[in-house]
Amino acid sequence: MNIQIFGKSKCFDTKKAQRWFKERGIKFQAIDMAQKGMSRGELSSVLAAVGGLDVLIDEKNKSQDAVLLRYLSDADKLEKLLENPALIKTPVVRNGKQATVGYVPEIWAAWD
């Protein structure tokens, strides 16, 4: 397995996801969204796996950019997510072509 966890340092679900993989002895690469974000290719791969942009958008984010996302086209939403990774719901967990958004250990257990 090649696990990548994209998250935010203050996100409790990200910490829970990291703990879940540590407890099972599964190595992972932790990526801080605030510092690095996601590349266009990574974001496209995640979109294909999770089924669309709306799954990725963090509804709890109350910034002006988050409100603006509701009124943009999908292409513009994609660009806004690349510009501002804080708008992406975390954690985003990737295993090759597979990906999840949020804390979903029942899906990760099937990856073993």
C-alpha cells in the first residue's frame, strides 16, 4: 500500500486517520494541506475516485472563498480548490487510484 494522508494540522479527523493507520502498522505519508496542498494531477485522481467536486468541498469553512464556490462553474471550482487548499474537506486519504474524503475507516480496512 502507498498511503498518502492530506490533512490540516488542527483537523481532528486528520489526526484520527493518522492514528488509525499507525495503530495497524501501516506506513503513510502525511501531507499538510496548508503548506503543500495538492497538485492538479493528485486532485484529478482524487476527484475520479470520490465522484466529484462537491464531495471535496468543506461545508464547515465559512470564508468568503467557500461562499463563492457555490456560485462557480466546476472548472472554476477546481481552480479555486487548487489556489486555496483550505477549502478541501480533510483528511483526503489516497491509496494509488483509490481515495476517500473524511474519516472512513471501514473503507480503509478493505484496502488491506
